[in-house]
Amino acid sequence: MIQVSMPAAFREVFGKGESRRLRNSEVTPAVLYSGGDDSLTLQFDAGLLFKNLFDIHGRNAVFTLAIEGDKKAERHVLVKEVQKNPVTDRLIHVDFFEIELDKPTNFTVPLKYKGAAKGVELGGELHISKNVVHMRGCPLDIPDLIEVDISELDRGDGRTIGDITVPEKVEILDKPDAVCVSVN
């Protein structure tokens, strides 16, 4: 899993107008939720946050936040929601969720199909049934993506969830007989 470190600060202004003023001064408001504890209101440098979010887009990543003035040295979080302006793509707000690195959590991991199926070259048609797989494990044990080699698939062949190899500390939550890709 990707790890990203970011500085942050506590946000002391609230409301629509104040948030707009923050965004105009290149600061993005955010909220950090933790399981059961009170949420923390934060602010980030907009350019740095946008760059880091852009780099991890569509992938699982653990952010390590160093919040100035916080009693914890660093907090490990996942991005839960990103709100952007639909016209300018400017960040409006980000929600984070605090996690523990040694506690198993559920993740959705993308599947990447590599190779050209030989059955397609012989007139077959490739059907992709799954683009993601659901996994459970400690955040740093979860792979960024899973590659599935389809080059040996002939007409009538397929790959199921049970055919996917994963790290030993990680378990797949999907049914093993579910078809991921097939050549018809």
C-alpha cells in the first residue's frame, strides 16, 4: 500500500464564509474522523494536498498526518471523501478517517489484467466481469493492485477469484468461484 506523509494544522474558523476565505488563500479545509472520538477540523496547503491526492487517485493509500500542535506525533488516516468544484477541479473539502496500522480492515483493490489472451487472437471475445476484489488485512499488507495474467486464456477459459494470488496475511472476501475474466 502507498504511504504519504503530509503536514496539517488545526482549523479554528468555521462556516461557509470562513471556509471560502480559506480556499481563496490556498488552504483546503478538512475533517478527520476517528472511531468514536470527536472529529478534528483541519486545514492543509491546497497545492500540496491536491498533488498528493492526484498521485494516489483511485488507489489505496495511508496518509500519515503530522498535525502541528497535536498531542499525537502522527496520525494514520485513509481518504474517505474528496469534494471538488466540478468546473475548476479545485479542492473544496476532504474527509479523512483515522485507522490503526495493526488492525485488519476491509479494502477494495483494483484488478489489472495483463497480457493478450490467445483465445481473443483466435476469434474469441474477452469478457471482464470484475475490476476490483474485496480484501481484509492490515493496511500496510494490502497490495496497491493485483495483476492477473490472461495471456494463456484460450476460448472457453476464464479466471476466478480463487485463481488470484494474494499476500499471505491478506484474505479475499469475495466468493472464490466468482469469475473475473473469461474468453467466449
